[in-house]
Amino acid sequence: MARFGLVLAMALCLTISVFPDTTTAQLKPNFYGNSCPNGCDASVMIQSTPNNKAEKDHPDNVSLAGDGFDVVIKAKKAIDAIPSCRNKVSCADILALATRPSYTVELGRRDGLVSTAASVNGNLPGPNDNVDKLNKLFAKNKLTQDDMIALSAAHTLGFAHCSKVANRIYNFNRTHPVDPTINKAYVKELQAACPKKVDPRIAINMDPVTPRTFDNIYFKNLQQGKGLFTSDQVLFTDRRSRPTVDAWAKSSPAFNAAFVKAMTKLGRVGVKVGRNGNIRRDCGAFN
């Protein structure tokens, strides 16, 4: 989600960590097999009200694309238009299906009953996090370092706002105005796209090479010093995570398998079942 421009797919699914739930849910790919042929609790889709600032309006979620939400809302309407499916499929499961790359998704989630901007704090990785901090954050949800590295590769898609990278290219520290771990040619590209007084609405691709393709180029970028955020590049500069980066840069199948494993584990975190959730009629409201 989004604190530092995670691609919509991962950003939305990472939201499940905001509301940890000890409930053990039995998710399965064919959950709707008998009722409607057809992690996340979709709390990030809830609209703010006069009495509640919802998750999606937290500053860390500014990079979430509105058209991504629209896709889920349209899918929900289409499913509920089928009599045998009406009020049977949760927004959470539609979200999990719509935002995956290509793998079998476990289903059976209920939609969350809570969505507050305040709950986002401390539950999402930040653009300047080091490996220790990243590992600690993911470990809260029983995710390993390999899981963290695989999920970080969600940055092979999507965009982020210039403000999230400004410190690396203009005011890194007293000794180095520019982060010395960034590829010099890439620095020039970033400075051209993000001048010092850039419009805060301007966004840049997370992956400068294949921004619209889900692939292992993310790891090859890290090898060349082209990680957009500190939290990306540290995966290569830290000796503990570098071997994994190198391995997945070399083998796309190995990365794909690791990503599916990590996403499946993430999709089981904080799952709402029974009275802990509901099935919304409107994905943007509690009903």
C-alpha cells in the first residue's frame, strides 16, 4: 500500500496487515464453487465520511489509482447482477482476484468492518527503510525475508510521486547531496522527471525499464543501482539480501514461484470470516 507508491495490486493486498486478526480461516480456490461460479478485507476501498477519515485518504495511500478501485466496483456490480451470485461474493475476494498477476487465489474472505486512516501508521513499509526494519515489519505477519524481497518486487509495476524520492536525488546527507548507491545515469533521469519544485501530483514509474510488465527486471535494476527507493536498493546493498536478489535476477521462474508463495501467505493474514466481516453491497461503504 502505498506509503511509497506500491503498485495498486500489492498496495491493496498489504492493507490486510493493518487489521491483524487471529481468526483461522479456511480459504480455498473453489470457495464459490457451489454457490456462484465465479488477506484482503477491502477496507482500503471504503470512502471517508464526515465522521471518519478512511484508509484510502491517509497520505501514505496517495499513490493508489482511482481507476483501480473503479475496476473492483464494476466487477462487484456485474457479479451481483447475476441472481445466483448476488450478495455472495465479497469485495475482498474480488480485490484479491483482480489485483493478482497470474496464479490461483484462495477465496472465502469477508469484507472488513473498520477503515481508519490512523490505523495505517506503522503498518506499511517506508521508502527509507533498511533491511532490519523491513524484516521486522513483515515478520509481524509471519512473513520471512524471502517473502519480503519477493513482495517488494511489486515495484516492477506502478508509479510513485516525486516527493518520495526527492531526498535521494537532492538532499541525501551532509556528505553526499545524492545517494551514492544510485546509478549516475538514473539520477539524471530522476532529476529531469522530478525537478526541485515539481508539482506534487507528478508521478514517475517505479521500474524505469519495463514499467508495465510484471517481471524480474526489478532485481536486475537493483544490481545496476536503479532501485527507486532506499528500501528497494538496500535489498542489493545489504549482504543478507543480495544473494536472493542475484538469484531472482538470474531466474524468472524462481522469482515467480517465490512471489506466488509470498502472496498466498500474505493473503491469509488478517482474513475476516463469519461475524468478523460482512459482504458489502457497495465496496465503498459499510453496508
